Amino acid sequence: MRRLNLTRRQFVRSLTSAGAAVMIVPRQAVARSGQTPPNEKLNIAGIGVGGMGRGDVNAVRNENIVALCDVDTRRSGDMFKAIPDAKVYRDFRKMFDQMENKIDAVTVSTPDHTHAVAAMAAITRGKHVYCQKPLAHSVYEVRQLMKAAREHGVVTQLGNQGHSSDSIRTFCEWIWDGAIGNVHTIHAGCRAINSAFGALPRLTEKHTVPPELDWYQWLGPALERPYHPAYLPGAWRGWVPFGNGTVGDWTCHVVDPVFWALDLGSPTTIRAEVKDYDPKTQGDAFPTGEIITYEFPAKGDRGPVTMHWYSGTEPIPRPADLEEGRKPVETGAIVLGDRGTIMYGSHGAGGARIIPEEKMKAYQQPEKTLPRGLEHHRDWIDAIRKGIKAGSDFATYGGPLTELAMLGVIAIKLPSTKLQWDAENMRFTNCEEANQLVNPPYRDGWTL
């Protein structure tokens, strides 16, 4: 039998040419073309299927769920029972070894510190990837995933679901229409406190690993340490070795609208201010609050932009033009232009309004130029079928957005230091200590 060897371009052309019939193409040929035929369901594996992973797998249940992988059956056991036909694994590396030719795409919904190793294992095998935010646990991991996604031609999507919302599109159209003039300052943040301060003294306690948990697989590339229930199931985000604090958890949601509308790109400087926090003695935990200032250079038609990020105990300041009696935003952003102010909530500019309200009512809204009615997981699935990029793909959008959060994490570990960032060369020009945090070491036996 003659083997098919379709390129992605040839396959897309065959679908879009006038009068073309729907093709039935063997899965092996499609894997090389990077696209799944419209008459076939995708074979999807879930890596991390408790917590957020449960929602991610359920969001793509219309496809074929062929494998589920999780190191903790306390969190994932119900999903194993709900999808009995899926093969069950604790180690995603073994899953790929055994099922590589039976998997088209994966969802990655593990703790932050294992996002990159799981996503990279999929990408280098030619699998499409949906990965929860933040994309990675370091700047280096972000850059490597961006590079791999480009080189392997897979369809990727960061799990910042607000990027597919109608509200973020409305916000972008307002900014592009000049609703508040030239934007110069952003106050963004989240009142959540992802800190492990309170649990630091407990680390001297000794605990036995629960039988349902594969502790060393859960550690993944993190440097070895004894098991402690203070780390999981839900508290890992407040621990530096495993999570990225509040800035890592929420930047990809809250900053997404301004990142898109203003094409912010990379900052030139980052500086963090924290209270009652010494990273030398308390460095295992994130602080309970911080203010991080990013400076972005002028780009295109816009001038320079300064963004202040507020976490936990440090609230977003109340805007001067917000009417008395109206509640200021706690998780979201205040966007200041030279002709007005927009206030919006989290997850894709929810509830965006020009303030004060009389200006909102007087504003003649522009024509809707961006598509509406998208769903984030479906956007990824549709992009796979069409052989196009998803809205928050790793290489051009989700990766650069995540990098902002990773730079903020580095600044927190070096408080009050104004770091000068050379994005092109992926290094700080004024602080070698910060450069050591760009690519933290992995535990022996793990590579990206």
C-alpha cells in the first residue's frame, strides 16, 4: 500500500478548495499533517484530572478521551470512574511510551511546576496541547515551550479562558477606537492571597505519604524534599518550589485584556515592593501581598505604558473619577488614558465600563470587528481541525503573557531591586542574581 505523506498546507488546501469533497484520511497521515479530519474525533489524554483538570477534560468530552493521568487518586478517582474506557496512568511519560500513536492531543492541568515538562513531552511527540495557566514555572520554560510549539507545528492553547470571551473583544475595540485616548498607566491585580506564610513553621513535622499519592511523581522536576500535607492538594500555589503565587495565578486572566489591546509585549524594567517578607529566610513561601511595577516601552502608535500589579493585602487604588458610592474593582484593572478611564473585572475584562458612568452613556460605541460567541476549549479543538492557531497559542500570545508573571515572580524574590530586562537575550543586564532565577535547576532524572 502506498503511504500518504500530506503536508499541512496540502491538507488545508484540499479542504478549502472550491467544491472539495470531505476527505477520509488515515490518522497516521494526519499526525504528520498536524490536522485531524472533520469526520474523525480527536483522541485526547488528560494529564492532571482532579481540580481544574476535571473541568478541562469534561470540556472536551465530545471527543474520545483515551487516557487519564494523575498522581493522586484522592483527587482524580472520580474521573477514572466517570470515563471507564480511558486507560489510567500515574506517570505521563509511561503513558506516552505506551500510547503515543493513539493520542492526538492532551490537556495539562497539573500544578504549575509540572506544566512545562508535561506539555513539552506532548509537543515533542507532535501532540496538540491545552495547558492551564500559567504556562510554566520559569522564564526559560516559557521560552522553550514557545520554541517547541513553533518547531513542531502543533496547535496550543493557554487556559486563560477569558481570552475567548465577548467582553475582552469589546474592551479591545474600545481601546482601538480611542475611547479613553492614549493609555499610559494600568493598575491591575487580585485580592487572592496565594501565600504559604502560615504553614512555614509546620515544615519541621514528619508525615507519611498517603498510599493514594505518588509523591516523587508529584514532585516532578522540583528539587527533592519530604512529603508534607501543607503542600497539597490545594495549597501548592503559595509555595515557591511548586506555584507562582497570586501574580502567577492571575496575571494571565487580569492582564490579558490590556496585553492584547495595547500589544504590551515585554517590559524593560520590573520592580517589586513587599511588606514583612525576607526571601532569604522565608523564600519557600510567597508573601501575602506585593506591588510589582512593570515599564513597557513605546510601541507602534502608542506611547510608553506603566503597569502596577497588586496582590493579596495590597489593593488596587480607587480611581479618582469613580463616583462616590460605587465599589472599586478588587480583582481586575483600572486603565488610565489621557482622555478617560476604564475599569474592568477579571477573566477577560468582565464588566468593563468607562468611568464615570455619564461618560460611558455618552460614548458612541464602535462597530464590532472581532468574532463573538467563542468557547475557549472549543476554540482549541476547532483550530486543530482547521490547522490554524488557537487564540491564546503558546508561541505568539500565551507564552509572552505568561512571561510577565514569571518576571514578576523573580522581582518578588529580589524586592526593591529595579531589574533591567533584555527580552531578546533573555537576561537581566543589571543583576546576576536575577539571572540565576531565569532557569532554576531541575531534580536529577528530569529534563525539559
